[in-house]
Amino acid sequence: MQCDLWFPEVRIPVGSGKARVLPVLVMVSSHSRFIMARMIPSRMTGDLLAGMWELLGSLGAVPRRLIWDNETGIGRRNSYAAGVAAFAGVLATRIVQVKPYDPESKGVVERANQFLETSFLPGRDFASPEDFNNQLGQWLPKANARLVRRIGARPSDLLAVDKAAMLALPPVPPVTGFTARVRLPRDYYVRMGSNDYSVHPQAIGRFVDVTADLTTVTISLDGRPVGTHPRS
């Protein structure tokens, strides 16, 4: 399965009157050309791993190789970013990074990015990242049911053959997202990424555990939640 980040040329409203260009994680099976995609909050390692795990979970199988370019959040060739090797180990798969400036090695996903750019994006408006993912989720089944002339078949029809050659999902999910342990300051806010999230004042001066996935930030004190927020 080939993996890449697509940056659609549209600014997505993210609240407080702000708009951002956000990355879309695209994963394409090299045999069936089956496309999976999801807009994620950033290109940091925690979000890349969380995005891959969510897409593979929806697929219900793990390919034997995940092909990446030299994306910083994954690492440089022969040198993974922190957490990537452990992620691959839990899934019993290999993450292979191709040589720089070698688009031929990822031609399948590059063509999928272009297909998304020309067939999904035109004429659409998006109110939020969630709205983008909802619209994308409704469109992808139609895209995967189209006839791909290069292979003379529909991706959805070949998916069963792909999955039969893949591995089962691991019994224990891999570690993804972000975790941190910090002492809560007097203003009872913690920072995750570029945003501040409030915490119950009872935790002031004590160490709290901050975890974040693609959608939620949770702060806990001795195992008890003291703050839960939609990820901004």
C-alpha cells in the first residue's frame, strides 16, 4: 500500500474566523487501486500514525508493506521518526521509504492524489475538517466503484483479493497520537500543538497526563479525567 500526503488547495475553516490548508492522508492499495483518505490535523508523527491506524482499521487488514517517501513525520530513509518502528512492529508490517525525488516508486498514490484534486475537489465548499471528511467519505465508495482503465477492473471488486494477501489487525492497537505529562500551571491550561485546553482547577500544581488523538484531547489526574475537549 502506497501512502502520501495530499494538500488540497482550499482553506478549511478551523474556528475563530481562521482557515488553514490541512493535509489529507492518502493510502492506495497497489494491486486493486483501492483508495482510502482522511484529512488529519497536522503532518506530525502522532497524527500520521493515528491516521494510518484509523484507515487500516476501517479496511480490516494490514498490508505487508507501507510505502512512504521521506516525509519528516515518518523519518528519513533508513531512519524512522520516534514511534514509527514500534507502530510497524505492532502491526507486523514494514514501512519502506523510497529514495528522494523518485516519483515512479509511488506512482499509484501520486495518481490518486491527482484524481482527488480533479474529481473530488472541484465545486465543493467545506465548513470544517469534519465536513471535509464527511463529504470525502461519501465520495470514496463511488470512486472505488469506478472502472480503472489501467487495470481493467473496479477497485472495489479487487479488494477481496488484496485483503486475502494482507495480515490480520493486531489484537492490541498500536500507540498513536500524542501523550505528555506536565505540571498544571496556575492558569489551569495545558498546551497541545498550538492550542491551549482548560483543566479543572483542582489539578493546579499537580502532574496531569495529556493525550490526544485525531479528534479529542483528554487530560487526566491519577487516572481521573479533569478535562476533555474536541481537538482544535
